Amino acid sequence: MSHGRGKSDCCVVPEKPPNKVEGETPATAEAVEGRRQATGNAVAARMSRRPGREYDMGTALDGIRQTAKGRPGAKFSPLMQHIYAVERLRGAYFALEHKAGAGVDGQTWQSYGEDLEARLLDISERLARGVYRPQSVRRVYIDKADGSKRSLGVPALEDKLVWRATVEVLNAIYEHDFVGFSYGFRPGKSAHNALDAVSVGVEHRKVNWILDADISEFYDTIDHDWLVKFIEYRVADTRVVRLIKKWLHAGVLEEGRLTRSEIGTVQGGSISPLLSNVYLHYAFDLWVRQWRARHGEGEVIVVQYADDWVAGFQHLRDAGRFQREVTGRLAHFGLKLHEGKTRLIEFGRFARKNCSRRGVGRPQTFDFLGFTHCCGKTRKGGFAVLRLTSAKRMRAKLQAVKEELSRRMHRTIAEQGRYLRAVVNGHTRYFGVPRNGTRIGQFRRYVVRLWYRTLRRRDQTRRLNWARMTRLAAHWLPLAHICHPYPSQRLSVTTQRRSHMR
């Protein structure tokens, strides 16, 4: 007999029939014995480590990717076996953030790994039997740049493993479905890719108007029924759909009180970005692509990063019509645009000249992903999109640094220096884009001043002068520098790489 790679054989059935002699009944005939299935842990047997029978993570999802790419309307049913594979769960564990906060189970990455293999086999078995039950999510709040609070959910560590494994499997399907202008929380795409797309689109296309929009309380208003319908359009495995429903109804634990809702997903888990992308794909992205092809009279560009997106238009009438119709489209799925963050402004290569002719000063600016976008000029006098660190974002970060330095006031200079080095490095890595050198230099100088004031406060004799402070800053804080290429350069390299891969 020949058996497929990675398949579990129930038992060996004898090919030879019973030795029946004349006059004997079947009950008394001598039967040939078969080999029984091995006893023991069913999941352990299914996940055998014998050569030739291991679960190959490198190629396990290749068939799904090929089918998703070649058959856009195909539905996938055998998916759960890829999620509960012990090898995938193990990879998910080692990919987790080691210092992340614990959920309601109190498990940290280190404590969970003390008996890792037994725990992974237990999760795999419960997933295979359909008895896995996700735990509620612990609610925490973080400060936003505008002074408000953003609610985040901290899932239990076991749920993090299953979420990450599920995302890896579903990405094999949806990465071939998602449209090109969607950049939020996708493999191989980042916020800087979205920023580059905005800059190149405005600079090289006929864009005269910008619709800067934000979906109000997006994660809190996702309709569960619509989301499940969207998932079922591509996923026919009822076990996976049922697993997603369990997560949606697991509830949130806040101050000892458990709450459940029929709308919304909790930010903070690895499954939430994928579910939000799926929701926006059917509620927004596909509609935008169709609207642009059918109704756009001039050129239209769209760049979307989760619930924050920017649309550029050649004609004002296109921009006005799009804003009216997209409002109705989102309302159909329980979403609405944020009134205070949605604006239609004149922006582009002719905006400065038009504003000067009307006597209204400089063109308006818009914020996107932490950068303020302005109508600027190149050294040769050509039009360029100038991207500067958002003043609101910089103030919020400096305030957080000030408060943290107050808590660390009496720590050693070396410990404070390591903390501030990480702050300046992280700020520079994100905001160090071309033409933003002045702003990132200002951020470093402000950090040095805050550190100087903190050290002077703890030293009542005030022996610290600026000469010594300059030496401390030079030793511990990296200099501000541009660490990203120009948008057209990076976008060109990315496009060429994808074309080569095709």
C-alpha cells in the first residue's frame, strides 16, 4: 500500500482473505491478522517525528497560495490541520515578544516555555477535537498623541499562539486577495511603504485635491455578522470559522468585570489586524477600486493603512462625489468617517500658485501616519511633497520622555543614557526620511535639554555645565541622520522586486 506524505494511517488491512475450507463457516475460518493502530496520544501519533512524515512548514501552505492566486473565488476547507500543527504552534511561540505583558492567565513567555512541548501538544489536541476555548482579553489603555486614550487588549499567551498560527495560515489566502493600495499590518509592507506611495502618487500623478480621512472608532464598530460573512466567502472550513467566532465573543475583562459585545474587535492581538483588513477589503477596498474604474473622470490615487487613508483626485467634482458616496458605503457596514479628522483640501503641484493667486497664503497640510505633508520644493525648484514630523506627535513623545526621566531621576547616568539612546534611535529610524533632518535634529536637542534639567534637579550643587552635558550627549545619544531613501527610489526597487518574483 502507498500512503500520502504526512498522512496518518489508521491500520493495515490484510489483503489476503480468510482461509476458508470446504464445510467451514466464516466464523470458524482462520483469518489473517492485520496490524492494529498504535495506542497512545492521538495527536502525538498524528504529529509523528519519523523521517518522511514530519509537517513541512516551508511547503505546507504552498498549495493554498497557488490556489488562492489562480482561483480568486475558490473556498478553502482543509485549513484547521495547518493551524493545530505542533511545528506551527512552536514557531508562533518563538516569534512572540518575550517581554510582552501577561494576559488574564498570568503566563509570561518565560514561564510558559518551562514545559513547552507538553503544552503545545495539549493545545494541538484541543484544537483538533474542537474543544479549545479562548480566554477573555485583559483591557489596558495607552496615551494617544491628541491626549486621549487608546484601548488595547492583552490576550492570554496560549491565545497568542493560536492567533499567530491562524494568521499565518489565512495570510496564505488573503495576501493574494488584498488590493495593492492596502498597506496596514501586511507581511512585507510597512507604514513607510504607504508614505512612499502617497508621495510618489502626488508628485508624479495629476493630483490637485486630497481627501484625508479616518474611520471613527473602527475597531470598536466592526459588525461581527458582516465579518463572519466576509470570512466565509473564502473559508469553507467550519472549524476555522467557529474558532474565529469564539474569539469575537470571548469578551474583555476590565477591573474585574467581563463584557461581551456583538460589534468590535480588540486591538492588541495578532488576529485583530487581519480581521480588520478582511473587513475593509470587502467593505471599502473593492468598492474603491470599482468606483475609480467606473466613475473617476480624472486620475484618482488611494493609499490605505488600516482605518487611516488618503485619496488624491485630479478634479474637485470627483473628490466631492467620492466623499459623499464613500460615506454611504461605509454606513452600510456600520462604519462612519471621523468628522474632525476628515478634510478635503487643495494639495499638489499647482496648490501653492492657486492659493497665492487667491490671496489665502500657503496651501493646507494633512497628517498621515505621524507625518505632516506639505507642498514643498526641491533644490532645483521643482514640486515635492515635504514630510515633517507631526508637531503633535513630537510633543506627546517629549512629554512621555520627561515623565520617564522624572521616574529615573536617581538612576545612574549609564542607565538613563541607555534609555534615551533607545528613544532617539527609535525616533530616528521612523522619522528619518529625506527632507526631515531639521525636525529629527530638533527632537534630539529637546531630549538633551530634558536630560540636562533632570540631572541638574538631582544635583543641588549645580556642578553640571553644558560642556560636560555636551560630552554626555555625544557619548550616549546618536546623531540625527536620514536613514530612509527617497520615496521614488524605494518604491521603484520594491516594484522591480515584485515583478521579478512574478
